[in-house]
Amino acid sequence: MKENKENNGNVKWFIEVFIITFILSLFFSYISTTAINDIPMLPAIIILLAVIAVGIIFDIVGVAVTVAGEEEFHAKASKKIPGAKTAVRLIRNSSIVANICADVIGDICGVLSGAISAIVAMKIAQLYELSFPIQFLISALVASLTVGGKALGKGFAKKESGSIVWIVSKIIKPFYREKKEK
């Protein structure tokens, strides 16, 4: 019986994540690629770097919630410090939070950065009248920045997990009500 409920929960979570990812990816891909086509190269490069940075930041958050301990936030919650219960909730739901941050948002940023890098490469090739396919170089650069940034971010997330969770909890606290203890 318990195993059946667990499987139903997993299927439900899969469907929710699938739908959310599909809608967000469709929306952001359309907006970013349409917008990138119509702007000059420098702002397009800045947007590309911003998308890479967002992917790295959310990966850091995903790692931080999985390694952070609840203990320091219980003490803050007992003193009724705003955001402490939110931090505990993030840590207790770390697998979901990490999935959303690192997989959903991180993967969407990866897809977006690929699409944007193709447009940036096309703009560079046109601007400088290049005859060789610069897309390979741009794609490799984007991949290196993303993977390298995430590698650095993981170490930082492990070392500073409590601080990262605390910052995130303070940012998201206004967006939902904390459950009252009975």
C-alpha cells in the first residue's frame, strides 16, 4: 500500500515537473530567441552571460539545500526570526528544491544558452564576415563557462550552504505563508 502511494507520488511529481518545464521552456525560449534576434550583438552577449549565470546560481542553491543542516535554523525559528521556518522547509524538501533549481531551471538555462549562443554566433559571423563556422567555438565557450561555473559553485555551495539557504529563505519568504505550529 505504502509503495503504491509512493509510486503515485512519483508519477504525479513527474507530470508536474514535465508540465512546468515544458511551459517555462517554451515561454523563455520563444521570448529570448525572438528578442535576441532583434537586438544588437553586445546586449545579446550580456543576456547570454546572464542566462549562464542564472543557471549557475540555481545550481548552487540546489546543492546548498541538499547539504545544509536544519539545526542552525531551528534555533532561529525558536527566536521567531523571519525566514527561519522557510529555511527549515527548504532543507526538508531538499530533493524537490534541488530538482527544481538544478534540473528544471538549470536545464532550461542550458537550452536557452545554446539557442542564444547560436544567434550570437550568427551575429558575430555576419558582423565580421567570417567564413568559418564560429558556432562550434561559441558553443564550446558557453559549455566551458557553464560547467566551470557550476564546478566552482558546487564547492562554494558546500562550504557556505547555511548562508545560501538563509539568503534564499529570506528572498522567498514573502511569497508564501509559513505553516503555524500546533
